[in-house]
Amino acid sequence: MPFVIRRAGHVVLRLREPGVARDFLEQVLGMQTSSQEGDWFFFLTAHPVSNHHMIAVRGGAGSRLPEPDRQIGMISIAYEMTDQGALQRLAAEVAERGATYGVTVTQPITEDDDGTATFACDDADGNRLEFYSDLDGSAEPRAAHAGKTGIRRTSHLNLRCADVERSQRFYQDVLHLFPVPRSAGGRIYLSGDLVSRRPVLGLEQARNTDVPVPTPREMYGLEHFSLEVASFGQLCEAFAELKRSGVPVHHTMDHGVTNSVYFVDPDGNQIEVYHDVPRAEYRNAENPFGNFGPIEDRLSAHAYA
């Protein structure tokens, strides 16, 4: 069955002080730690029932810090808020308490041309988080699955590209994404869901290509970003599409709560496509998170059966 990228999942950031970042995400943004690997790898979410993690922060050495205003690669990770009131309250919390955690406001609440209000801040390493809500009141009413500060879901990853047309072709051809009308910042926004049409990626052209480029796992900042499909069958089809398109698969993994396929886009950003494993199929119900080995054989057997 054809696969559909139905939503953005999580971003993994490599940081100098992941414990401080975790405290900010918990104490100011109202997230909760859903799992932990070792001493310095934390998975957090605003609502663990609908999304077991929305961001992960980990320690590790890096060759450089993020420069979101000039680098090729991640500009920001965007989160959708329930409503304008929630956005205003979160912005006030960050403005009042963020400095304790090395967080700075980089964009106060601004009304954009596309009918949204956006707020942005940088963490202590320079990674940018954006939060937005609709201005026309068309967003869903606040629901039980929203976090206590009103963070509804991961929205999209904003990327600066060396060649935006090349990147757009890649994501459209390989992941079946399509452009959706949003005008903020001159970016091209891509979605995978014809019903919701929510963006999962925002792409913009780099004005200067003589700038740092992504080197995941060797730099501070974005390690990878994830996109969700609905089932293992769809993950198998996505895996087969990567093979058909000649895109090298970096690795595959059974994470307990997810099955995942990793690959690299034309600029070197690492992307994970995954599906959520049904709870009844968890290997370890009491501690479902983990790394249980590659799944390439299972993906190949299913895809080409």
C-alpha cells in the first residue's frame, strides 16, 4: 500500500548540557520526560499518549555549535500551540524564566502573513525552537492531548538548503511530500497528508553556500529529525522507495516503541521515517524503549513479498 507521511515526530539534539535543556523543557515548556537512556539522553513530550516523544536531548562531543541564522541545515523546530492565549502564556514564561537555563528570546510574538502568530527562542547552544498558533481561531479547541502549557504537537522542521529546488525534488519524489500554501519567510512548506495538509518540512534557499553544512553525530545541534507513517507495511513501502530511488539507507532499528529507517537528504541532514509499534507488541511493556537491532531483513521480506 502506498505510504503517507502523516505527521512530524521528534527532533534529536546533541547538546553540551542536556540536563539543563531537560530542566528547561520540563520546568518552563511543561513537557515531561517519557524515557531516558544512560545518564545524559532524555526523551520528552508534551503528551505521552498521543506522541511518546517530541524532542530528545543528549550529550556528546561536537565540532561546532549551531548557527541557525547562517548554516545550511536546521533553522528551527516548530511546535503548534492550541490557541493564541497558550502562545502568549508560553512566551511570557520563556521571557521571564528562560535566562536561568541559557535560553534567549530571538523573536517576540509576531503576526505572520500566513495568518499565524509565531514566537521563537534559542537554547544555550543556539538551537532554535518556534511556537505558533492560528490567528483566525480555526485551530482545534484545546484538547486533553495538549500539554499543560498548550503545546499540541510537533509541527515541522525548518531547513536551509544549498539548493532548495534539489531538496524539494528529493522530498517530493522520495517521500511523496507536496507543497502547501504558507507564505511566512518565503519558505516552501511540504506536507504528506492530503486531508490535514499540515506542513512537516519548511525549506528555504541559502543566500550563501560558503557556510557550515550538516555533519550529524559530529556536531552539536540536530542529530536527526523524524517523520511518521501509519504502519509497518507503510514503513516497508518507504524503505522500498528509498531503494528504488537509489537513496542509501544509513541504518534501520527496532526501538521497541518504533521501527525506524534512517537516511540522509541532499544536504546531509539525517531523517528518520518510523511507525509506532502497537502497545500490545512491545518487547518489554515495562520498559519499551531501547535498541533491539536492525530490521532491514524484515523490511525487505515484507516489501518484496
